[in-house]
Amino acid sequence: MYFLFLQSKIESMDRLSTLLIYAFVGFPVLFILFPFGPLGLFLFVYLALLVMVIQSWDDTDESPARINCSQCGAPNELDRDQCKHCNSSLTGQ
């Protein structure tokens, strides 16, 4: 849960700040898990991968939905009836 809290705070930071936060959190976690031997290393790698997977989840798709023209392949917005590049009909696709 602590990693999820950190993730919400990190999303608003720039890349350098994000790397610094990961370093300051990751190294202590590594040293806490180090005495557990191979199991500790496994847990550290597992937690690191879990953080990367959570970070890769992106619920907001900020790119607008588009459709490609069947004639020329140009991307067009979904609300268009004709291609903005070649003026062919997009409704029959």
C-alpha cells in the first residue's frame, strides 16, 4: 500500500525527481530485505517489478480516438464523414 501511495505522489513529478524518490525508497528496502538472502532478493525484484507494472497502468487515454482512411491511410477523428486528406468517405469503413 505504501508503494501505491508513493505512486500517486510520483505521477506529478518530473523524471529526475521520480528517479531520486525510487533511489531513496529502493535502497533502504533492498537493505531491509538483504538479510533474508535469496528470498529477500527475490522479494525486492518482485516489488520493483510490481511498481513498474503499476506505473505502466494508465487509465487515462489522452490521445483522441481516430480512424484511418481506407484510401490514403491518413488518421481522422471519429466524428468526420470525409477524410481530411483525400476527401473520400469514411462512413463505409
